[in-house]
Amino acid sequence: GEDVEQSLFLSVREGDSSVINCTYTDSSSTYLYWYKQEPGAGLQLLTYIFSNMDMKQDQRLTVLLNKKDKHLSLRIADTQTGDSAIYFCAVPGGSYIPTFGRGTSLIVHP
Amino acid sequence: EPEVTQTPSHQVTQMGQEVILRCVPISNHLYFYWYRQILGQKVEFLVSFYNNEISEKSEIFDDQFSVERPDGSNFTLKIRSTKLEDSAMYFCASSARQGLGYTFGSGTRLTVV
């Protein structure tokens, strides 16, 4: 089945850019997703990218997709303390069911 | 913005008891899912449901689990005899099309004591 890997922690200073990386194994995905989970809350769809795109920009968020290396990244520009959360990469496999990574805890300090 | 609604937000139950977790998916969505997240661990797929039947399930979804769409709006997950290790956050999700646009609810935290 699909395997999705993310680093567990990222610590950045307020105002800097954050880059959260994700690698996956199954190449049959159509859309790839980033979800955000704030403490005690549910999974909020942050952004997504269609598999025939290399890049998608949405305000402070930039998603990069390298299909050859099966690598997905999320860049948050001008990171704010309110961006502190767990970020999950989710990649649908051959059955279209999203498989989630373990999540990257983003810690933003002043 | 349409939402997936889950109730209750938190449920405490004794080991061995049956629980039913409820979800109201987005009204024009056709595909429904349950996931769970044990504290500090991955979000794990449990089951998907389409056209009034289970379309896929994981190894976690054993005979203790069942899903139902009892009417046109609700989607439920039943755990027949809860175990301590069933304690987790359970997320319901729905999508209009397969492989596209999954919307998650805010979850039900199940605590088995």
C-alpha cells in the first residue's frame, strides 16, 4: 500500500519561511493534499495540487510537486505564530483513499 | 462553506460497551469515510462507503466495527464491544467524487475506560 513519510518536527522563527517535506510511494495519485490540525481540533484542508502540476501558489502557501522523485513540499511564507500546528501530507493511492503521513509539528517562535 | 458535522465531540465509555459515532456528511457528497488517530500517531484509514455499501476497509476495521447510513443524511460508525485500545480521535470525511475533495469533520474523541 501507499507509504507517506514526513519529518516530525520543524521549528522556525516568526517571519521566516517554513518548508515541510513529504515523500510518497504510489504514483497513481490524482490530487495530493495538505491538511492542518490545530491542537484538539479536526483536519482542515489547507491546499491541494493536481498531479499534472509542478507548483501551486495560494497566498502565503506554495506547494511543489516533484513526481519523478515522489516528493511534495509545502512552503509557508512569512510564518506567523498562528501557523503553529501539525501539517499532514495526504496522498491517495490506487484505491483513491488518502493515506496520511505522521504529520509535521510546526513550531513558530517569536 | 459546507461542513461535515460529527457528534458527540467527546465520548467516554466503559470497556465492553457499544458506542455509535455519528456523522452528517456534506449533503451532495457520495463517498464517505472513517479514519482514526490514536494520540500522537498517524491518521489511519478505517473504511470507505459508497452506494450503501463498504467499498474498502483496512485491517483495523474488524468484526467489532460496522458502518451504516440509516437515512439520507447520517453516517454512523459502531464499535460493538469497545476495548481500551479503541481510544482515539475518530474522523468522518466525505467527498463528491472518488479521489477528490475530501472534507473532514472535527472529530469525536472516544475515551474507553
